[in-house]
Amino acid sequence: MVKICCIGAGYVGGPTMAVIALKCPKVQVVVVDISTPRITAWNSDQLPIYEPGLDDVVKQCKGKNLFFSTIFDGMEKPAFVFDGRNVVDAEKLRKIGKPLDAWLKDMPAVA
């Protein structure tokens, strides 16, 4: 199964990855964020973001091929990494966890 990771569970990352998970059921989608309250909300029945129909999309995919987490350690390197944040800040990313360093070492050069 192809795995993709999205950094940022806000207004861009969460809904975008939910739709990708819905349309690509053979792709495992993991959305990661440093905000525990935000991830907790995504994993509850009260999503942190309202978009028409988003609840249904998340319910169909969550736990199947759509996952929300604050944990990076032990995560396999995904085929794709999306940055769903509004600002590219490589130093802030490095605070998240060492596993991301290897994945994103060239990010400042392409951002």
C-alpha cells in the first residue's frame, strides 16, 4: 500500500487528505500535527473544522486508510510528504521529531 503523510491537520491538510483517502482507498494517508488538541478533535466525532460533507468523508475513511496522529517515531517513510501548513519553517519541523529530518533534508531547497 502506498503511504502518504501530511504535515498539518488544519484547514488545508485535514480536509485535503480526507478527500484523497476517500478517492484513493488503496493509499494509506496519515495526517500529523504537533497540536494534541487538534489531533484529538480529528479523532473524535467533533471535527475541528467545518466543511459541508467533511464529517461523512472522514467517517468513511478514518481508521481504514485515514489516520490522524501526533506521533512520528516509528513511522515508515512515506512515498509522498505534503506540507499542509501555511508557512514553510524547516526549523519548526525539526522540533517535531528526528524521523522527519531524513525525509525533509532537502525541503528548504525546494520550498
